[in-house]
Amino acid sequence: MGHAYTTEAIEQLHLGEGQRLYGDGALVTVKALLESGISYLGGYPGAPVSNLTDVAEDALDLLEEMGIFYARNTNEAAAAALLKASINHPVRGAVCWKVVGTNVAADVLAHIASSGVRGGCVIFVGEDYGCTSTTVAEKSLSYGVHLSIPVLDPRCDSEHLAQLVRLAFPLSEACSMPVLFVLRTRVGNMAGAMRTLDNRPPAISTKRPLEAIVQTVETVPLPPFSQVQERDKAQRRLPAAEGYIEENHLNELIPGGASGGRGIIAHGLITDVVLRGLERLGEADATGKSSIPILSLHALHPLASSQLLQFLSDKNEVMILDEGIPALLEDGIRALAQKHGVSARLLGKGLVPDAGEYTPDVVKAGLEAFLTRGAKPVGQERSVAIALERRRLASCPEPAEEGAGDQLLPYEPKQDQQPALPQRPPLFCTGCPERPVFGAIKLFQRTHDVEFEYAGDISCAAMATYPPFEVLGSITGMGTGLAASLALSKLSRQKTVYVVGDGTTWAQALTTCIANAQLNSQDAIVIVLENFWTAMTGHQPNPSSRLGPGGKPLMDIEKTLRAMGQTWLRVVDPYNFGHMLRALEEAYRDSSPRLKVIISRAECELEKQRRVRRFRQKRLRAGRRIAVRRLGVDAEVCTGDRSCIGYSGCPSMGIRQSPSPLRSTSAVQIDADCTGCRLCGEIAEVARLCPSFYAAVRVKNPSPWERFRRSIESLFIAPLKARRDSGGGSTGT
């Protein structure tokens, strides 16, 4: 596989005490893990923690040198199960997955949380409540509260992130619980610098293994020990976690000036958003100094009761910014205040939306509503700043009158003055081997006048929901699409088509979908997209990756399915569009109540092109011959009906004005980023669209014979080109 990080970036993981590392949040996190003495690291990729696994993959030599075991887990449950190593042993470790993966790992986590841990262990969860790179808006805090484990949430600051990672391990050991560490998309992808410490080789490692594995019945989550463990959570573990949080100042107090009895409670990244909003309102500066006291919570569970009560004690009004639903943080603070008779008025939901991402504009509007409530003004300077900012956003030309700050303006919601950005739905990459599968489904449905019941799943294939394929179906969770269609396949005459990637197949679909369908004699067509990589999260390896001896897959999907009793199975090259259509036709015509499996086997084009480019550059430097195929469209033949785009959906295909004076329509053109997969031409031929496609081969460092042949061809071609260019006639098409 290709490297996601440069050699220079990975080399920084060797830095020692007092040096500076520059990189993104994932690189900072891994460096802090190495400084914390971890013995194992595992996970399942998903934004933004896929960057974390990318760093680990690129730094495998360093991990092996330090004796750290790195696991490529097939799903989140397998990753969570690694934490067992820390239950009875002083072994530190970390695992990671994206927020929706916690649902997969929940069963394992419930048992680990009940048993408790001896060695510090941290679960990094890639949270993406704004859904920039995930399917469902979820919060990790809900699981932390449910499992009674600590939850940490860092600011968007590299130094703070590194320090919080380092503190997470002693916190885990202090309370005998795994720690859930929220790694938001913007935190994981931020660029910054951290001051490094020396790497800490683990006391127990692959180089210094355990002499004997400890087994104790008291840590087994079975009655009567389960109830003992549950009481231990409430009576010892959570109080110990709260004590560590307060003693080590995991939360951050930003002191304010003359705030008039006002205060703000925020958490993690939201604190940075709040400071930006206050700066725009004249209440903070670019260095993070605020005129209003802010309590920034980085330990979301358990709440630091003493610190919160002390913050609330001298406030009249406090705004709580708890992003999204459920508002467990706000509810917990309200319950704490009520229990202890706090008189401060607590505000939150209502000033800011109940649900949705807290963007800078959303938070600024909420802060403005909080500051311009009917409370007593706190000085003219701030009130004028608020008035001027509101008028600027509203494009009001009248200047603020003298003395305008003597009276606070009522809050009035404003329409966004920024122009709406065009929608940019995700697309399949140029040359992607999954596009012909959906092109074939679309063409088959049109030519046979049928409508499939499409079962979707989590993978690159989910992008077929968007134009031009618009294969609509439900998504019910990773590796569950076919199982979700079981009842409908029995209650309807429509044929079910289930498309699943090879990574998802190994992660869960083999049992949840394939075995479940075989058990229930489900009549459905299953198309397995075997591209040899977990592509959508950044091309991490999976069991189908060709990393075995001789470049063979570590495990074989075809052999696995046959071993499971799958008898109807075809393997096709998706770029052979006719073959793909014939396999689909054969599966559709088979009316027996069983699964029909088509394996679409072709490597992910992005990963393939990385390897091909390196190969070509090496040959070019050596002065050796290379030939690159590209597809093109004869603009004089193209009629501009764009059917080829509708069935191919290739990003390299665009539109230009037809050069023919006899046509007013535009013509299709193929851009220079074409990979030469030939799919567009295949579709045009099989679907009988038009004969305008051609293939051309560009040769560098040609052989003597090719040079000679080219010189002879030029003798005939040159006069014909000159005649055409002068308008003296046509060469034909």
C-alpha cells in the first residue's frame, strides 16, 4: 500500500525531550501514545481516526523496534476486545474507530467496563457530529454515561491534545476503567505543533513478554461478580476518576473581567468556537483572553462537581453550550446545580439549537442572544461592539449613534447574508471499478423494465445513491444491508440486489448477511466489490489485500463463500461491461430461493495508480519504454446526448462546445486525468450508444521499430491533415 504520511513526518515520531513536532492531530496523538508507554495499538479505520491507523501503518518499523504490537482489526468489536490484555495486567494500550463503530463495539465494551482494567487503556473515537465524513449524527458521551467510564474531549490545540492523551492513561489506572477519548474531525485533521517528550518503551512488550498470564475470577463479568463490579463503579471507580480529574486540572478555567455575574460553560472544541464568537463580538481577543469567565470541560464524564459548583457560586447567569442531542452535559450540570441549591440561572438549549453542529455562526448567534438579554448592561464598550457587529452582519448603513451602548438591543434572529454554496455530492473516483457495477444495474433495469429492491451498505458503494446512478435504498448499518431486506424479499415480488465491499464483507456481512440469508433461503443477488482495500477510509489493508506470499490475498472471499456452502457464484471483471451484464442477467433469471453471488474483482484504481505511477517513473528514469492508454471522444461524431455520462459517471468526462458547425449541441470530452480504464467505451459499445469513443496510446522512449513506423505513418498522415485544416475536404470519421 502507499504511504499516507511523508518519511519526514514519520521520522518526527523519534523526537525526544524538548523538541518540536509539526503535524496533524493524528500524528500528535500517536507521538503522545509512544510517550505514554503503550504495549499494543489497534483499531478499525474511519474518519478521522483512519489518519491514526495510517500513521501506525507508516510507522510499523518504529512500533516493532519498541516492541509495540499493532493489530489490523476486521471490525470495531475485534478492536475493543484487545482491551482484555489490560484487565489483569499492567499493560497500557489504545484502540480507535469512528463514532458509529462504537455501536459495533458496544457489547465488548460493556463487558470490559464491568471487569475494569489494571493497565491504562484509551479508546479513541472519531466523532463527527456535523456529518462531514460519516452517515449518522451521534455523540460518544452517551456511551460513556451508559458504561460509566470517563470521557475526555480535547480542544483544537496540538499541545493540549498531546497533554490530554498523556493524562488519559494515569486516569484510566486511577479509576480502573478504560477512557473514551473523543477525537473530533477538526481536531484529528488540524495542523499544529507540540513539544515532545522521550518515547517510553513499554515494560511489557513483544520483546519483553509476560512470564505468565494472570486469570482471576473476580474480574469475570458473571454473577455474583457482576453486581460487585457494578457497585465498585459507583462507590470507587467513578469517585476516583472525578478526584483525578480535579486534582490534575483536566478542565480549564479561562478567567474573565467584569462580567456582571455572567459565565459560560463549554467543552472541547466548542470552547475554541466560543472564543471565536466572543472575539467577533468584542468580548475576547485573538490570544484567547475573554472578558467573560469560561469553564472549558475536557472531562465530560464524570463531571468535576466541586469545580463546577465553585464556578457557579458567584454567577447570576451561566450559558451552557452542549453540542447536539441528547444534552447529557447540560442536564448533568442542571441536576448538580439543583441538588446543591445553586441560585445561578442556567441557560443553554433555546439560545442555541437543540440539535445540529455548533458552527461559529450558530455559536455567535447564541452568544449574542445571551449577552443582549434583558440583563443590566456591563459597560458601554461591549454593548457598542455588539451593536456594531449586529449592524455589520445585517448590512445596515446607519452608524451607531452616540450613546448607543447605554441600552442593550433586543436579540433578533438574522438571515444568513452569505451566499449559499453549491452542493457537491461525493463521486466515485476516475477509473473506479465500482462504477461499472452500478452502470450495469442502471442499464439492466432500463432494458428489462424492472426495478430492483436495492439493499445498501456502508462503503464507497453508498455514493451510488447520488446522480447519475441514483440507486436508492436504505442503509441500516455496516454489514447489515441484506439482512435488513430479508422480510421485504419474502413479502415482495421484486428482486433484491445487495452490493457490499470486501472490507465490509470481512467486518460483518459474512455472518450477519450471507449466513443469515442462507439460513432463511433468501432469494437475492449479492455483488461483492472485491477491490482488495478498505478504500473509503483511506486504503487500509483488509483480509483481501494482496499482502500475502507472492502478492496473494491474505484470505480469499471466493473460497470462503464456497466453504460456507454458496453454490451459485460467478467472478467477473467489472471493466468487461458485457460480462458484468450477462452475470446480472443470469442471476436475475434464476428463480430458485437462494443467493446468487457475483464477485466483481478489480483493484481500487487510486491504490493501483499510486503503484503504476511509481513504476512508470522508475522506467522513465532508466530510459525504458512506457505506454499509457487514454480514452477520447471524437467531437465531430459525438451527438451530445450524454448517455455515456449517465451510465459511466466518470469524473474525467465533461462537456464542451461541438466543433461541428452543423450541430448546436455540446459534445462530451474526456479530460487528461483519464486512467484508461476503457469503461466509457465499453458502455457505449454494449449499450449501443454511439461510435464516438476511441483509445489512444501515448508512448515514451519508443523502440526503434516504433520510431520507424511513426515516420512512415507521418508521410501519409501529414498531407491529409493539411488538406483537412485548409478546408479542402474531409478525412471521414
